[in-house]
Amino acid sequence: MLSKSDNDLLTLTGPGAPMGDLLRRFWMPALLSAELPERDGPPKKLKILGEDLLAFRATDGRVGIVEPHCPHRGANLYYGRNEECGIRCAYHGWKFDVDGNCVDLPTSPPESSYKDTIRLLAYPTREWGDMIWVYMGPREHMPELPQLELGLLPAAQRYVTKKWQDCNWVQSVEGAIDTAHFTFLHAVLAKDESAARAALAKAAIADQSKPDDRIRWIHNDSRPKFTVRGHDAGLLIGAARKTDGADLYWRISQFLMPNHAYTPTAFPGEIYYGQCWVPVDDVSCWIYTYSWNPDRPFSNSERAKFDGGFNVHAEVDADYMPLRNPRNDYRLDRQAQKTVSFTGIEGVSEQDAAIQDSMGPIQDRTREHLGPTDVAIVEFRKLLMSSARALRSGEAPKAAGKAAKYAVRAGGWVAAPDKDLVAVMTERFGHRDGYVGNHYGLGD
């Protein structure tokens, strides 16, 4: 369990909070590229880390993320005009570019230099991997974009969605790196083969051509043995379960600083999945969910499945609100809970959300009791809190300067019992950390 002060340190991300300062030292997704499809199109309101912001795509295609209020007399620029490479206030016509420069001040004399003294708070942006990224920290410490593998691949080989979540970002991240819960939370109870396969197909927990072995191993061994190793970009988390013989079934996930995690499901040739949690405020967050396949493009049917809720993708409405959410009790079906699935809730993402949201807006970790399968949770908290404390003491987060080292993979493997996590990773990926950046010219 944590003290109240440590729980606050871990979870609170507003301006001036230690964890908020840490998150601001990294690039993070602000929007899907598809949310600003049109040059000179409507601006979009957003909120990140407790800050109200406004995003717009300018005439030249660049994206600005700025404070929403005009520095003249505070009118909201959301009601302004997005035109000719700038957002123009509807009140008195003051105009600002994507970098926050005042480029037109029609209420001042033409010869006046007053506009050169006016600035709008603007954050640097990058568009990469079908997402618009924002950096909200000190400019002099701005790092390179994290080189996640999905962004290094052609667009046809990745797919990105997002969803809203009604809880603090940390308890949702912890749910992702806690792979022990698969034995229960995502269990399929259906005895009827067609019903069972339908539930498994929605979950995509294993290769659907032969799901039985891996699903059975997960269900039969509720006490995986965890090994956690640190690396340049975060944590490598291995959980070994018993198989039918002497070998062990390894499910290996990645946590990448400060808010990305990869699922442990993929075997060679299968789809890789990852998520990034972006706090809206201290009691809600956006989750960007991405899939990628380094071997081939996605088919139209696969893309349709992602949109319909598949693996960690959620089924959402036009505003990215999950169709199954706290306001409708995630459409929990008590009869299905008796006969079809352990929760009676459809969808892996929705099952995760129901439990994470149920802990309260911010989980009270002063009341918890951890056990042997919570090793990764402990190491995750230690890494985040020590990094936030170190930053307060003037030590910059090391991972922020290791952009290339984010090119890693996670996944599953079956190995002999005498092999440790390093040996398993080397056998599965050819590198002890799962690093694949050398495939993309990033170096070893």
C-alpha cells in the first residue's frame, strides 16, 4: 500500500504537480490526425493534464495547440475564424499562428509594433503515426519523438483508435501491466463451441486458428511468476505460466515511460497492440490504442474489427465515448455472467474499464494489500515516483533522451524452464529488451 502523500505524487498531474511536470517532459498524443481532417477547418477543444487548450489545422497543414483565450480581453478563440495560416479572434480580429505569434492586430495602427509584443501560449506539435503529438514541457528540454514501431511502419500496417476512460490514468495503466488478471477478468465460460469461439474472437487473446492451448494455460495457472527488468525506455515485464508439459508459457509486456504499455499476446506473425494514457485531468483520461503488424498491411475486415471493439480497442461512438460505460453499467448481462463470460461484459477493453473505473475516480492505495503477482505494479510505481522526485531535484528523466529505444516489441513465447527472461527475449526477438530499432536504421 502507499501513503496518502505517495498516492497523490503518483496520480496528480495538473500544472505544478511533480507527476505533471514529469509527464510534460515527454511527447504525448493530443488528438488523432483524423480529428483535424481539414485545413482551415473548425478548431477543436481539448483538455490535457488539467489545461484547457484549442487545436486547429492551418492552411499549410501544420497543427497548432494553443491556449483558448485571446490575450486581448479573453474571448474564446474557439469561436474565431481559422483562415490564412492563423486563428483569428471573432471579437476584434486579433490573429495568431500555430506558434502563438500575433500576425495581425487590426485594432492597432499599421505602423505600430505592438503586435510583436503579444503572444499566445502555444505548445510544439508533431504529426506522426496517425496521431498529433504535443510537448508541454520546457522548450530547452524538448526531446525527440519516441520511436514507437507503429510510427516507423507504412500507414497501411497500423491502426489507431482512442477512447475515454472515467478514472485516473494510473489505475488504468496498472490494469494493463497486470497480466495476472487474464485468468479471471477475461475468462470465457461458454461450453458451447460456437459461443466460446465468438467470445474468444472478440477478445483476440490468442491466435484464433488455435486458441485452446494458450487460453487453457492462462486459465489453469492463476499464479504466473513475474520477472521485471528495467531498460532504457522503461520496464520489461515477463510472466511465466505452466503449460501441459515441462515448458513455460511466457506472456511478456512492455511499459514505456511515462504512459505507454504493450500487451503480451502476440506470437510471430500476429498483431501487436499498445496503448497510451493521456490524463485529461486527475479523474479521467484518453486512451490511445494502436495496433500494428510489421509483416503485412491490415485488411479492410481487420480495420472494421478494430472499430467494432477488438482486443484492447473499444467500441465507441462519434465522440470516442465507449458504448459500454459507467452510465449504462457497461451493459452488464447477469445471465451471460453465469454462462458466457466471467464478467458478463462484452469486450476486453470494456471489461478492463469496468474494473478500473470501479476503484473510484482515484484509487485509494492506502487501503490495498498487494501480493506476489503485483511485482510489476510495485516496480512501475517505483519507477514513476522516483523519476518525478528526481526531476524535482533537477535530474531530467533519462528515458526522454532515449527516443530510439522505444522501438521494442512485446509478446508471447513458449520456452524451456531453465531459460530466464533475458534468454526468452533473445530467443523470441533477438534482443534482451525486444529492441527492433536496428531493423529501421535506428542503430543497435
